[in-house]
Amino acid sequence: MGMLKSRADELERRLNQAREVLRSTERTLEHFVGDIRLLASDSEKIENENIQLKKEIQEQEKKYAEDMRKAAKNQS
């Protein structure tokens, strides 16, 4: 019986260690998921800013082209 008790104690110890490793991994994954959510939010903000900047650049290009046409017409 002493040997069985010893093996049972060892198995219990290993199960407790495995449980703690899993808890630690779960906490790490929860932090990782939180970080990913923040990055996704930041990415969406940057994407929206890029879209706005592209629109502004297109408007500036149109205005510049119109100014150049006017300047060329005035020089003729």
C-alpha cells in the first residue's frame, strides 16, 4: 500500500503542476487576446486616417491641376 500511496501522491503533485501551467498559459493568452484587440482597434483607426488622407491628397491634386490650367490659360 505504501508504494500505491506514494505513486498516487506523485500523480497528484504532477496534476497540480500541470493545472498551474494551464492556468498560467490561460492568463497569458487572455493578455495576448487583449493586446490583439487593442492592435485591431488601432489598425482600424489608422486605416480610417489613411482613407481620409488619400481623399485630401486627391482633392489637393485636383485643385493643383485646376490652378495649373488657370495659370496656363492666363499666360496664353
